[in-house]
Amino acid sequence: MTDGSKFRVGLVGAGAISEFHIHGVRAAPQCELLGVHDLDPERAAKTAERFGVATFPSLRALREAGADVIHVLTPPHAHAPVAIQAMELGCHVFIEKPLAEDEAEGRKVLEVAKRTGRVATVNNSLLFDPQVERALAMARAGALGKVVSVDILRGSDYPPYEGGPLPPHYRTAGYPFRDLGVHCYYLIQAFLGPIENVDAEWDSLGGDPNLAFDEWRALVKCKHGLGQFQITYNTKPAQSQLIIHGTKAVLRVDLFAMFHGKRQSTPLPKAAERLVNAMTDSIQPLVDVPLNVIRFVRKQVQPYQGLRNHITAFYAALAAGEPPPVSLESAIEVIHWTEKVARAAEADHAQRLARFTISDRVPFLVTGASGSLGSAMVQRLLDDGHRVRVLVRRIPDEIPDGVEVVVGNLGNPEVVDRAVKGADKVIHVGAAMKGSALDFHCGTVVGTRNVLDACAKHGVRKLVHISSMSVVDWAGASGGQPVSESSALEPRPEDRGAYTQTKLEAENLVVAAAQAGKVPAVILRPGQIFGGNIPVLTGAVARRAGGRWLVLGDGELLLPLVYIDDVVDAALIAAKGDLQRGEIIQIIDPEPLTQNQVLETMGGNAAVVRVPRAAVFLAGRLSEPVFAALKRKSPVGVYRLKSALAELRFESTRAQSMLGWSPRVGVREGLRRELARQRSTPA
């Protein structure tokens, strides 16, 4: 467009990335932003209101309003169809990566672009990141010598899963590779030329439990050298680094911290060269980081700067009638190699899942079966001769005979429904134990709601819900009355933390469903469980500080201990019994022990340091304004400390009278067993 008029731009897709396309389009002098279309009108309206643009009911409506360029920001599977429709209507297209999830679709986009005479490009934003542009300029100028290899290290986290149908980035095993592998491929291409072959490996090591595979490595053979990259959801802190190996120098580029570090060959003796390189490699980040922080504060560098730069370059080329800076041919090559790995991983995952078949009927389902209590529950059921179905978030390494496996997240109603269907009784142990507030809400509240819905739908005969003593008002119960099933519930759960807050909400859901006659259920509130993989020496007893035990207070607080085997006993008794109206029963050993008594048994010869209560509460009080400034609640705030250090007694009259339970092992024998196991375990 050489007559001085502007390109009129429309966005199709109003997801998170649309914000940065809007900023990029508005920063390009050749552009006028018309508005946005999304299949979700509410999402489109929110984006439009936030950025002061119009909404359109369709892509065709955008074209009729005058759009001559469309940014395709839909989920990846729709990139090619939307781009093709836009070009058929007469629009140029800027397509979010990847171009497509199928090489044939990518070639169709290329064919339509040639036939219609429209210009199409794909977002390869990291090529336009200032740090990468600088590295490419150095490589092209020969400052590194001949580039022979490139290593890329990329870590990431997905947004917390809130529950409900799984979002696209969790739905397929290959999605994490598709999401980040694209960037790695085009960066390696830029330094080493066309890709000739890729060999890859993938694994599941415990990062994001909703991902089939959270560790990926690929060796990339290119025309001019070898590249390799790692994508990880395990390594902390997350990183994004390129290491470019040349015959004269090695360049390290940190995209998150925004600095370069260079080591080069010199005529100096090797020892002196190493010293000089260590100094220069250290000094350059000290220069780059402050300068880039200043640029960021001055908004000379902004979030997604590479995308902004790419959009500017695209429209400059479009206005000048020149080819786009990223060709469809190179994007199609990336599709080929991306899909080779992603589809192989998906086939591998499908093969692993194919081992798991479930029967029409099963006596027991245990949720949270990979945890310490859940796995103990499963083992006892197997020992008693029962078949058991388990719901776990990851594919287990070993599957005992008699166990049926359903893999998935409690927050996913489809997975929970599949797990519950055909189960006679459900022991619901699963709950979030760590993570963000959203993780706790999804794993504990949404998960319990899904379990209740599925139990009601499929006519489960009994639900045993494992709750927690943390739902009780410990701070308010310190007036002399023992903590029992009739004690008041926690009035300030948000101040106790996400665990208490969500366990209380989940328990209330079960009570309501049972009392309404929707689900026959009984609720167990175990005390401080120990045994198996659950240590007895937790923060409630003492904290390890170097070679000492640190006790908050005088160590005379009574502990609501219960051995893990006794909790399993209680759950199985409850599953077979008649209670079904949401009765709440505390499971606590009747023999109370103090912190000091537990330390005497289990603490070894380590010295014990007792911090006076006044000092503990002073530290808690001082922590509150610090965390308030960070807009967070202090994990050692005064109210939490009042609850944790409340001087309480505990009783459970219902356990015997209503459930018929009393500890078979008991805390004394449990401690003896744990001590024996501790001594027999190699250091």
C-alpha cells in the first residue's frame, strides 16, 4: 500500500495473546485497528471494552467493515481454516504460531495465498526479540566464526487449571511440544539452516500433573550443524536461554533476564584465556541487565517485544510490496518436524493408556490413590481380596493385580464420571496439597463437587469422604472444651490458608448432598496422620534447623495423632456401615502425646531449641505488614499462629459409639514401627 492510506486490521480470536497483537497493531504506523471477532461473544466483548474497539459477529462482517488484514489468533487447529477463509475474502493474514497442526493444511494455506495473491505470514516472535536480533547480527557478521551448533533451554509453567473441561493445552499429550517446540525449531533454523532430521525423547517426571509429558529433548540435524533443545516443566526457576557455538566464540543469550555473555578464542595462553573469558562473561550481564531494566521502565522494551517488532516488520514489508519477513515455506517445514515429535508422543501416550481397561462394576473406587493415605487404602483393599479402581493424575509405573486405573484430574467432570461409573462404594481421599489458590479450589472443591455429582448420577451406595481436623475453629476452641465433632467450624478459613478454606467448603458440600438424600455419605476427619510415607515429625511437632529441632512454644501442646493403618480401618468400617446422612466422625487416637513426648521418641540425639510463645507471636505480627505490602497473607500471621499453637484437648466419642472404631495399632505402637523403619533405612 503506497498511497499513504492505512491497512485496516481485524482480529479473529480474543484470547490472552490478543492483547499483545492489539498493542503491536496500534504501534505500527501503517495500521488502523477495526475490532475483534470471537466465537465466544462474551470474551470478545470483554476484550473490545478493555481496549476500546468494536466487536464483529463474524470474519465476513470484519471484511465487510473494510478489514484488509486479519490476525488469526484462534486455537491452533483453526489457524489454517480461518486464514484460508480470510484470504478467500480478500484479506492478507498474520497467523499466530503454529501455521497449522497438519502439514497438508499448511500447504493449503500456501496454495491459497499464491492463488489469491494475498500475503500470509506466521508469528515467529522470538526472531524479532531484541536479544535474538543482536545474536543473529553477530553471527551474520562473523563475530562467532562459523556457527556449528545451537542449544536451547526453555522452562515454562502452564496457568493453573480451574476445573471443568480440560483446556486445549492439556487435552493432547503433544500440545506442550507444539506450543514451545515451534519457537525452538525456527530459532535453530535461523542459525543453522534447513532442518534435515529430528530425534526426540519425552518423559513424565512430576512437573505439571495435568501434562502427559513434562520433559522433552530433541536433537535437530540441520544443513549447517546440530541443534538441540530441552523443554521442561520441572526445572525451577524457569529459563529461556540460547547457547550459540561458533568456531571463534560461544554466545549465551538469556531471553528472560535480557543479557548476553560471550566467550571467545584469543591468542592468549589457555589459562589466561579462561580467566579473561570468565571476566567478560560475567561483566556483560552486569552491563546488559541494568540497561535493559531502564529500557523496560521507559517502555522502550515491553512484554512480547518480539511480537510487537514482528508486527511492525510485517506491515512495513506489506506497505513496501516486499515479501513478509517470515515465509510460509519455513513455517511449513516447522510443522513437519513439530508434528513428527508431537504425534509420536501422542501415540506413545495412547499406547500407555490402552493398558488400562475398567470393568462394568467394581466394589471400590479410591480417589487420590497415588498419595500416602490413598495408596495405603488401596493396599488394604487388595489385601482383603477386593478389586479396586483408582483415580490418579499420572500413569503409575506399576499396576498391582486387581487394580483398575483411571488417569485424570479430579477437576475434570468427564474423568470423574468415568471413574465413578460402576463403582459400588467411593472412598474420596483426593484433595490438593500444594499449589496456588486455584489449584486448591480445583483439586478439593471442584473435585469433590464432581465426585458428588457422579455418585448421585450413578447410584453409588456409599461415599466415604476424608475431610480434615483443620476445618474446626482451633483458635476459638482453646477455652477448655475438648475439640469434638460438635465443635464450631473455622470462622476465618481464608486466614488459615487455602487448604483449610477448601477442605471446609468440600466438607460442607458433602454434608449438604447427604442430608438432601442425594448421596449416601459419611465424613471422617482424621487427626495428624503418620506412618507409611507420612512423617510424624512435621511442623506441628518441630522444625529442623540445622542439626537441631526447633519447637514453637514449650513443646507441651497435645497432638491429635493417629496412625495411618488405623485411619484405613476407620474408612473401611465406614464404607461397610450404615451411616449415610453426612455424619461427621473424628478419627483420633485416644492416647494424647505432646510434642516433647514425640521428640523424645523420634528426634534422635539432636538438640531441641524451644522458642517462647511471645517471640513467636511477635515475629508473626511483624510479618503481616511485610506480606500485606506484597498483597499476600502472611503464612505465619497471628491468627494462623493462634490456631497452630492453641492449647487443646481432643475427644472422639462418635468414633466408637457411631462407627464402632477404636485404634487397632495405636500411636505408641505406630511410633515404635516408625522408629524401627527409620533405623533400618540406609542414611
